[in-house]
Amino acid sequence: MTDVEALFQPGERITHHEYGQGVVLDPARDGSLGAFFGVGERRVLVTSLRRELTRTELWRFYRFLLAPREGLEPPTR
């Protein structure tokens, strides 16, 4: 298993350039993985995917990286 394949685990949200947003169904093997998209289940190359951030990850990114640089107060939960 390569480092790229290890990035995508079942249940994670992803985006594909052609199929849009989806969810990983099967772990990656041989460079591809099974995922569910709006058009149905597909097997796609891991190199064609982008991992989507969760709301918590987005909040942390804003809170700790962007807000201090912009001189902004982070949003309260």
C-alpha cells in the first residue's frame, strides 16, 4: 500500500473531478478504490481523488491558521 492509498479509508468524504462528491466504500488496492457518488458506485483511481475536510477540520483550519493571520476572532461554536 502506498502513502496515497493510505489516505483514503472507508467512510471518508472525497471529491472526484468527474463524479463530484462521494464516500469511500472499499479500501484502496492496486491504485484504485470503491466509492459511492451521486451517479452510483464506481471504482476510481486514488490519484483522481481529493479528500474533503470534515466540519471539525475546517473549523480548526480557520481557528488556528487563518483567523490569527487576518486579525479576526474565530467563530464560536
